[in-house]
Amino acid sequence: MNATAPTRLDEFWRLSSRLFGLAYRMLGRVADAEDAVQEAYLRWHTAGDVDNAEAWLVSTTTRICIDRLRRASVERRAYPGHWLPEPIVSPADRPDAALELASNLSTAFMLLLERLSPDERAAFLLREVFDCDYATIARALGRSETACRQVVSRARSRVRTDRPRFAVDAAERRRLVERFMQAVMAEDEAAVAEILSPDVQMTSDGGGKAAAAINILTGPSRIARFFIGLQRKFADRQLVPVLVNGEPGLVAFSEGRRSAMAFDVDASGRISAIYVVTNPDKLTRLPVEASAG
């Protein structure tokens, strides 16, 4: 018996956050993820009898994302400067409810996923993040379960080789980001440098549409000078604590310009990486100015 329209819609909405979480991790852009989920819904709405709604929707969304990611990989090779995933910004005290499984969503993790092929990325996410069985993965990839086990194993080894082997407490991350913000706003170059690890790197994404550092900046002194220089150049520049992809970050506002910053922290409790997105196409969900409150 076909499910009635309300039942189908209810099933879809029950799974929509999970589907969006999968699509965003696959594609790295909010609008692209929303489009992929919408396409999955349209297929779901006209599908015949389905025994397992979740398996069907997850598999369909995965296949849609694999096709889109293959096309996007060509575009990213021609992308001006460094490509970073679109940041999902939430108030510091209220994680975004749309983020299914907020862990494994950091900018650093998303960049690790960029090293994988579309099939590897899908298989890894389905197994390691969304805990899908191999039958579901096989259905999504159109491969045997044995082949999917091999794909997951290969992807797991490539990702885990470069993943941190330690976890920094969320409260400590928040304190460190706030110290960074206060030092920058006080234009205290030495204090900024002290918070940064010796091998810290800063990557910027302007997409050819906004000012951004062309090269990856390295070293505490150089990066500290960069941020202090911005603060001195734009007297009205405000830094606001937020959550970026579920982790403590900052949003900067100055003269109608916006940027979002995500941070990595190393075992010594210092900032080891800073990711700055200034591309306006990736910041459309941010307000133009800082809230008066």
C-alpha cells in the first residue's frame, strides 16, 4: 500500500535534518545541500512503495550529492584562491538546531574530507558519522558490500592519518577564542602572538569577490600583525563570538564587510589554524551589521 501524502511528508520532515547534515558534509555549501535534499524529496514524493523510508532517502540523497560533487570538483579547481566550506554560524549560546550530529562538522574536518573522492567521502560519512550499515552504503554507491567495506577502510585511513589525536574541551576552546578576540580588539600584537602555536597557519577564502590573503599565512608574528593591521585600518571593526559549524568562532563586521572565522586548537592549548571566509556568497545568512545587543 502506498503511503498517504501526509505520512510521506511526515517521514521526510522527520529525516530532513539528518539528510541536510549528510548533504552539507558532502557539498560544503548550504544552498547546495538544501537543493540536494529538495531534489531527494521530489523523487521521494513520486516514488512507489518503499519498505524503508530512511534507507531510501539517505541512499537517494547520497547519490544526488555524489553527482553534484563530481561537477563541483571541476569548478573548485578553477576557484580563485583557497576554497573553504561555507560556515554555518549560530549564536554562541545556541547551537544551530539544523545541524544533525554537530560533531564532525568543524572546518578542519570538512577540509580533510576534500581529500577523498566523492564515493570515498560518501562511504566514510555514511559509516563513520551517520552509522549506516553496509547494505545502505552499498545501495547508495551501487557497489557490493565487500567493495564498500574496502572504500570505507581506505577513506578511514586517509582521514584519520591527519586528524588530531586529542580533544580540546569546548569551554577551553571558547576561552581561547575570547582571549584572541580581546587581544585583537586591544591591538595587542604580543598578546595575539602568545595565543598562537609556533606553526600556526591562516587560510582565507574571498572567492575572488572580497579581500582575502592570497597565500596561506604562517607563524604567530605574521598572523598577529595581520589581524592588528585590520583592526587599526577599520576603526569600526567589531568582533562577535559565535559558533562556526558548532565550534567557538568569531564574526567580524566593518563598514558593511563581513567575515567568519573558525579555529583549530592544538594539544598545548594554542590556536594552530585559523580559517577566514570573506566570500560574500558564503555569508548571505549573516546580518550586515553586528547586533546592537
